[in-house]
Amino acid sequence: MTSKVPTAAEADRPAATDAQAPQAPRASFEQAIKRLSEIVSQLEDGDLSLEDSLRLFEEGVKLSRVSQERLDNAQKKVEQLLGVDAEGRPRTAPFETTGNGDDEVPSR
């Protein structure tokens, strides 16, 4: 049976009890994709109990949704940044952010 590789976020929080529902950790897009890959590998191995398989599947679905949302937000930002008006001037318009830190531009 393969052991679950904890993410950095999971290592920093207390272990969930049976009464607590599993939560998708807040991770960067890259960390979420890496974790999804680990989950797929574990599920494909087929060495997990039904309960563990369901728990991993649920975590994977949550990570997939969060990752897709981040991709959608990034696509909207790119479309806004590349937009031009009828005269060829760049369009400017405020866009909504989720406030999760993914929207910040690194300072130089």
C-alpha cells in the first residue's frame, strides 16, 4: 500500500478527524497541479481502501475546481490586458479579483 505524500499546507495543520470533512489546501496553482498528479498516481495504483480512494478523489475534485478557477481568472486578465478599442488604443477597465493573493504582481 502506498503512503500519502502530505503537501506543505497539510504538514502545517493538525490532522483531520473523522468528523471533519477533508479540505483542499490553499496552494499555488503549481502546487495544486503537482498534488493532483500525486493523487492520480495513488488512485491508479489501486492499493487504497475505498474510503481512502474517496477521500483522495474528493481532494482532487476540489483542487481541480480551484485550479480551473485560477486559469479562468488568468485568461480574463490576459484578455483585458491585450484588449484594444476601435482606434487601436489599449482598453483599460477594472477587473474583479478574488483577493486570494494570486492576483498580486511581484515587486521589482
